[in-house]
Amino acid sequence: MVKCIIVDDEKPARDEIKHHLNKTTHYTVLDAFENGIAALNFLRENPVDIIFLDINMPGLDGIQTAKKIINSPLETIPYIVFITAYDEYAVKAFELHAIDYILKPINDLRFNKCIQRINREMSHQKSQKKKIRALSPNNSKDDIISLSKDGSVIPIRINQIKLIYIEDRTLVVETTKGKFLLNTSMNDFSDNLCDSKFFRAHRSYIININFIEKIIPWFNSTYKVKICGIDLDIPISRYKTNDFRRIMSIL
């Protein structure tokens, strides 16, 4: 089931989108909101696949809401479909990696094309997940995962993975053989990393502790870490701090 939410400050518009979705097989509307703040609060606790998002809203508009979603620590960033009465925001919308941009009033043909586009993208994601699941259940230094890059498939040993993180809606895998970009979720990838050297430092980061170069004390008794050869400060979530201290034998 594809889980959706609707964000629009006008009730008739919310009802119209819901009407279209109710006619779409395997799509369900979890909730509808009249502003971006309410939607963001919902997303913190509830996984969502698609957001149908109006642009012209009072307070936090659709563009601002989308930026906050994309830059949030959500494990999986939902697809965003902008729905608006104006076409002047189209370029900005696609800069934010929106999967579609629909003008009001919505007709059945245009909405169905949007759903077809979403289905194609989700199908592509599923095929990527199947490639990742080629790992054996008990990882060792000899286990291999093959990742695609520049038209080639490159075998990577599990112990060559340094860092995994979310950037926009893309999973980034940093290895000793370079950076790989995947269309899958953090959870799907992490299910295959049974090696004890991998630590979920944050909702958006998994680190290989063998590649930690430096541990930096941070506020509220938490830490940031530097990974060898990667110019990023990786935060350790305050919920993970005690586990991190124990694993790294921080006294």
C-alpha cells in the first residue's frame, strides 16, 4: 500500500485530491493538513511515501515545507508532488527533486499520468533493492556487494564501506573504491549490514567504526566523528551516545 498525505490550506482542494486518490488502486490517504507545520509534525512519527503539496499557503508555504522535508533526518524522504494553481514555481519545484508538478484544476488524465510516473519510480527502487539483497546473511570481511556506477557494476567488500548516509532522497555509500548513489532506503540497505563494525550513529548515518579518524565532543555530551578521507562531520544522536561510548571505550 502506498501511503499518502495531502497538504493544502483549502478544504475543497484537499477533498479533490483525496477523491482522485480514492480511485487509485493501492494508494491510501493517511491524513490531510491545512498547513506545512502540521504535516512536518506528522512526518516525524509516521512513514509516508507520497506528499501532495500545495505551494501557495499562508505561513510556511509549499516550497519552504519541501525544503524542510528534504533536509530533515527522516530515514526515507517521501516523494513530493506539487499541486498549485500557478505555473511560475515549476522550475523551483523540480530543483527540489519533486516527482511531479500538477496545475489546478486537476483532471483525471493528468492525475493518472502522475500516478504512473510514481509507480515507475517505485518499481525502479524495488529493482535496486533486489540487487542489494545479494548479500549473505552473515557478513564477514570476504562478503561482497556489487554496486553500479558510471554504467559499470563494481564489487565492493563489506569491510570497504566507510559511511552510508542520506543526501536529499538518495542513499550515498562511501567506500574505499569511491562514492556510490543508490535509489533505496537506509533501512533496506542496513538490513544487510550484520557486521558489528557498522554503527547506526543517527537516523541518517551509518558509520564503519574502523574508519573513524577523530571523535569530537559536541553539545549535550554528544559527539561528532570524522571518517577517514571524507569531509563531513557525522553527528552521534543523543539516543545513541551511550552505545557509542561503550563501543569506542570512551572513559
